[in-house]
Amino acid sequence: MTTPAHFCEDAAQRVTSVVVNIGQLNTVHDPELECKGPRRRGDMQELGMVEGAALAFGGDLIVATGPELKVLNHLFGGPDIPDTITVIDAGGRAVIPGFVDPHTHTVFGKTRQDEYERRIKGETYLEIAAAGGGIHSSVADTRTRDLDELTQLTVTRLQEMQSWGTTTVEIKSGYGLTLDDEVKMLRAARAAVDQTGIRAVLTCLAAHEIPKEYKDDRAAYVRLITEEILPLVAREKLAERCDVFCEPSVFTLEESVIILSRARDLGLRLTIHADELEAFGGAVLASRMGADSADHLIRIDRAGRDALQGSKTVAVMLPGTVFTLGLKGYAPARAMVDEGCAVALASDFNPGSCPILSMPLIMAISCTQMRLTPAESLVGATLNAAWALGQQERVGSLAPGKYADFVILDGSDYRLVPYRAGHNPVHSVFLGGQKINA
């Protein structure tokens, strides 16, 4: 069988750099699958793998991928590369798309290792929250931090994410829960993104919890979100999306509909923390409202799974959270892939329930604990994750016309990424064709 090469129409005129001596190139690209939406079922096994490959880019965009000789012949008329072209030697290593992490809470102040110990000793997530810990603890702390401090803390975390191969990330607010503090978080996120160069989608999660000062007047806080916070966020373009923590102990289905409908009217895209603590209809709501994604889904029921099967809403799995909390059951990722749901992976990096920001480790957990195959985990951490953010036209696969965001691994096989859990498999990371780490 002939291994295909893929080119932009004017690839030979646009090329400025070429990566050669790639032992195993996993493009996660197939033109016949692109029109179908996010990958499902057996299509999650298709990695567009090419052995003995090359990848070429012009500026920050990919212009060619395929077998090395085919690429060089097409671009340069033979195997000799002109001196004007920058050559990157992959040394026989594997290359994959940069990871896309579609669910993080990266802007915060203090860490919460005390709660980690309390959970080990037997307290539950809800018990800790009821005692003033959990989200409320981070809210109280975040409100004391100024913009510059939050920005610098976030910069450090984003740089660490990049060192693990993440090139696109989603960042939520949600530890402010006032107009000024939610805006402060989103401004800190944007400033940190600008400093690190990472690609990002920002999400307003003012509906992360009912703040203590509104515990006796929930409706007033919902009005604050819909009448003040979301209009300002949309007007000043502080975020692209709106999220709601839809659970009986947090925001009800009715409150979630009010908040999400207002966000949609303001031009924001939608996502939902859904069916994490119990089956509550969050996934059904996400599907019905056309949300980018429904996230967590640990307790998703049959109705939720059926809704996602027939929807472009991506099921974002957060196995690092279950791992960190020490819960007994993971979201039913294996069954959902088999049933035809579009499944993606994310870190859920946050100070309380998941301090993991390594997508390779998330892939490892998804394979061993959720029974995804290594190929499915890679698609879930790249292309399907891009679909979960509405960024599939720009990132998530190594296709001509997309950004040259790729990772050269330190081994010759992508399966080493989940296989060596805890090991950083990154040799080098390229963002828009620029190497960003040694």
C-alpha cells in the first residue's frame, strides 16, 4: 500500500523549514475523515502514521507531510535541500501533534495539599467543601492576590505544561466569583498566555460555585453572572466561552439553562461541568444547547450517553481527577468510544482535585484505568481535544494549513508516551514552527 503525502497547493513556494529523519510521524490527519467531525469509534485508531517521514512548514503553518523522499521531491525536485531552507533532524524519533488540553483551572494562588492529605485520611470532596475547603478555599485566596502575582504564577504553570508537550490550552476563571475578581483572573490568564506564546481558549466559569455571601440568595448571584459578569466578559472579549458547574450541590439544571442561554445570546460558546458527582442531566443539556463539550462525566447515565452519541458535543474525560481524588470509578470512556461518542482527554489541572498538568500522564491513566488504546488516547489528547475547543481548523493534527505545533518525542514510537507513565517523553516542542524548549 502506498503511503500518501499531503501538500498545500503552493507548498514549494512557501516552505521555509523541513523536519527530516522522522522515524514515525503521527499526523492524526486523514482528509476523508475531516468532514465527519470529531473522531468516533474505529476512526480514533487512525493516526495517519508514516515511517521514514518528513514534515515541512512555511512560517508558522504546515505545508507538507509524508514519506521523506516524496516530500523532498515535491518541494525541491530531489533529495537535496537548498541552503536557504532550515533543516531539523529528528534523529529517527517519533513526531506527534502538540497536545491540546481542553479543560484547566490554571489561574490560582495557593496549592491545597492539606486537602489531599485529608482525603487520604477519609474525608470526601463534599465534606471538605462543606468545612470551608475546596473551591471556597481557592476563592478566598484568589481574591487576595493582585493581577501581577496571578499572572506570574500562571506563566510558570503554562511553561511547565509546554515542557510536557502542550501547545494549546483552555484556561477557566472561577476562583473569583465577583465581577472584579473574575475579570482579574481572565486578564491574568491572557497576560500569561501572551508571555508564554501558548495558544489558548479562555472560558468564564463564574458559575463555578455559589459564593458564601450569596448562599441565602442564589438567584441574586445568578443575576450577577447574567446581568454584569457575562456582559462585561463578552463586551471586552475577555473570554470566548462560558462554563457552568451543573450539579445538584452547585448549579441546578434550571440555573444552568439561564446562565448558558444568556452567554449564548452574548456570542459566547458553551461548555458544561456535567454529571461528575451524580447523573444529573448535564450531558443531555450540553448536547441540547450545542455546547462544545460536556466535561467530567464520571456518573453519566444512559440518557447522557445516548445524547452525546448523536451530537457534536465532545465528551471530555478527566481521568487525573479521579486518580487524584482516589475515587473507585472512572468515566466509562471505553464504552462511550465503542458506542460512538466523541471522546477527548484533558488534565483538569487545578489546585484541589487534580494538580496534574502533564498530558502524557493523563494519557497513561486513560489507557490503564479507562482502557483506551494508546492510539485513542493520542487522538483524545490532540484532534478530539481541539474539537472540544472549536479549534480543529487550527490545531490538533499535523495537516497542511494548520499551525506547525508538534512534539519530537525522545523515543521512536508514540506508544512509549502512555507506556512510560511519569516519564517526560518530550525531546523538543515546536510552536508555530519555533522551538520553545531545549
